[in-house]
Amino acid sequence: MLCRLALALACGLALAAPSLADDNPPPICPGFPCGSSTHVALPRPQAEWRLLASSGVRITPTWRTNRIRYASTLAQARRWEPFLQPRDRTVLHAVDFSVYGVLVIFSADLTRRFTTQAVYLEPGVLTASIQFPPPIDCGGGPCPFIPPVGAGYDLIRIGKGSLPAPVQRLYITETS
């Protein structure tokens, strides 16, 4: 009986040996078919962030493009603080700057308010992803007059512990 078992094991290994010695094993392609040009996007890391305030600017800005600023201290925030509404300045002063930094995104678009979708991070870089609502479609006819809403801003608290390095560059991307 032991001889038959040994013989069966020897025959099984002999049959499997050619496939084990193959120089070109089949490719492993988890998640999509092999040879596919499908790109699997990995999620981008985000900073720990929370929207503190969203409003229209108090002082009409002179800029014509979107602006983004980061302050790791209240002294740094004082440069753009005059543009905030009084209630939002109170919110800014309540931030514990030993734990959090503050990101502010100013929009120059006078007709639509934006929303912040994400705050992505890379070492030394913060990228705010914002989204504007689609423009009003009047179906080819004249649109009713829509009064401008004025430039707006989002005031965002950023957890300093979530940053891999001190912030050196800031970017804004618009998504649709």
C-alpha cells in the first residue's frame, strides 16, 4: 500500500514538473483583464479638513482670479482677515493655531458660489478642489437678469498633524 502511494506521488510530481519549470508564467492582473489599458486610479490622500465658514467677501476684491492662502498662525491670517465677514473673523480668532492651520479660498466669480470638495496633500503642497454650479441654461432664449452675488470665500480648518511637511505651495483646481 505504501509503495502504491509513493508511486502515485512520484507520477504526480513528474506530470507537474514541466508546468512548474515554465519560464513564462501566466501574468497576474488583479482587478482588470490582462493586457487591458484600463487605468486604476489610486485615491489621493487628503488633509484633515473642516469647513468653518462660507460667505461673500466684506470688501470688494481687486483681483480677477481665484486666490488661496494658508495661515499657520493668527499673525499670518491678519493679511487677509479684512476680507472676511465680522462673524467669520470671530470664528478665525477661535481657531487653536497650535493644532490647526487655516486655509482660505477666495473666488473672483461674481455670479456663482463655489463649494470646496476636497483638500489634497502632498509633501509641502495643498491643493483645494472646488466646484462651481453649472451656468444657468436659458434654452437659447434671453436669460432673466440675475444680480451678481459678489466674490465669495471658504474658510477651512486644516489639522497640522495631517500635513506630512510644512505648507510651501498652494493650488486650486476646479472640478465639474
